[in-house]
Amino acid sequence: KSNLAILAASNLSQILDAARNGVTTIGSSLPVTWARSYKALNLSLSSPTGSQEGQNMDSDGCIDLSNEMYCCDASPILPGCQCLSCTDNRYTKAYVHHLIKANEMLAQILLFGHNLHQKLFLFREMSVASRASSEGANKVEQLCSMIESQICGKYTD
């Protein structure tokens, strides 16, 4: 089996399509692009029911923390996330929202760290699913479908 590579995936849909088609190397600058747009990747890969933010996600599975709805939200960017921004409820959505409104560069730094951590976690899960798929059931398709259902705000078994 040959290795396939995509060097510049520009959205989550392209990443999912690449994974479904057996691409093993996917390059992307999405973590920094999202951070510059004040967005946080908000997929819950450990829970099939997904994130609590389903209705507020864009087509890339991100929430926009510049939105006023987060000004008083004392929850972490993504509950259960183990990145430095989310662990121990260190930085809340409200705090990041405040940093954005105050034009503090720390907002983009925290969002970049979170987005990079989540993207690496996503790729690790895709790699595990790919290895499991070679043994039978199409785990990659199941993972991609679960992600797409979170973005749509509904999960189906």
C-alpha cells in the first residue's frame, strides 16, 4: 500500500475526505487560521454524542469565541480537553472572549495551542481508526460520520 499525501487541507471537510480515501499524510495550517479568526475546534472525539456546542459550530467544527454569547461562559473551551488552555479549567470561554475584545495576543496563543492539540488528537484517532479498518470494519468511515454528525448538531448511530 502506497502512502498518499495532501499538503494543504484548507477545511475540516477536506481532512475527512482525505482520511476516507486513504491519505496518510495531511498538511494544514488550520490551527493558526482558526486562532486568527478567534475560533476554537470544538469536536468531542471521546464522546459519540459530541460537544454541547453543536448548534453554534461552523462547518469546520469550530466555535467563534468573539461571539457575545461567550462573555459569561465559565466553562473551558472544550470540556474534557487536555490541552494547556483547557486543563483544570485554566482558561474559560469568558476569559478568552475578554482577551479577544481587549485585542490581547494571548487569545490567539491560547486558541492556537488548543486547536493544534485538538488537530493532533483528531489525527491520532484517524490513525488508530485506519489501522483498525485494515482488520475489517471501516472505523475511519465511522469516525468521519461521527464528526460530521457533531457539526450538524445531531448524532445518529
